Amino acid sequence: MIYSTASVPVNPQDAVPLTREQVWAGLDLKARDAREFLPAGLCTRCEVTEESPTHFVRDATIGGKDLREIIVLEPQRKVTFFQATGPREGAIVNEIIEDESGALQLRFYCYLGLRDAAPGGPAEQAEQAQFDSEQGYKAALLSTLNRTHALVAEGRL
């Protein structure tokens, strides 16, 4: 089983501050089309294929792997990506939280397993190390915030 978590401040001292509503708008856009929010070239296809009042389904190619995700939005709070098909099974969460001082944080966490891989085996250990590295999901959080800042500056959010 893979468990990973990372948090980054939404408004570091040198950045133009984002509101919770702006961060949420960025997460909503990212959930619907991750291509411009993830590091360049990581997501090459992303489209919503079904939509209902409680969730939507997207098909994507991320890191060269095709996957289908069922995505649940909890407005202004959290996006949960349930891995329906692809190399992983489980859930990935992006959540807007406040730290002890009330400052906004963007948090990632996941509980995942690899399909057709031994639990706790070399493949899962490698995936765990990648998620926890500086190039893992922390980089994706920072990329999401950078893109959200750019969209706000462009007047698109």
C-alpha cells in the first residue's frame, strides 16, 4: 500500500495572494483538464466523458499511462480522484486546508495500490519513493498553484 502526503502554502510571502475561491476554481479546472496544471508534458490527454450531479468521469493519459478516474468535488474544500482503471487503484485527494495560523495550504494525500504488483514489493516501494520525492506530488501541488496564479493574472479566474 502506498500512502503519501504533502502540503504547500497557498500564499508564500513573495506571491500575490490567492483566495480560497480562486484556489478552488483552479482545482476544479485541474480536475476537468489537468494538462495545463501538471508539470509540462506529464498529462497529454484529459477529457470528461461522463457527468452527474455527484461526480464526473475523466479519461486521461498521465505519465504515459492511460487511466480513468471518477472525480468527486466537495466545493471550496476538496477534490477526490478515484482510480477506476490504470496502473493504480485507490484515491488521490487535493484539499484546501488552513494551518494553525489560518493560512491557506494546498494538501495532497493518497492511498493507493498498484494493480498486478506485490503489496509492499519493489514496484510499490519505487512508486512510494517517487510520490515522496521533490519531483512527486509536491511538484504537482506547486505547479497547480503556479498555474492558478497565472490564470488569475490573465483574468481567467
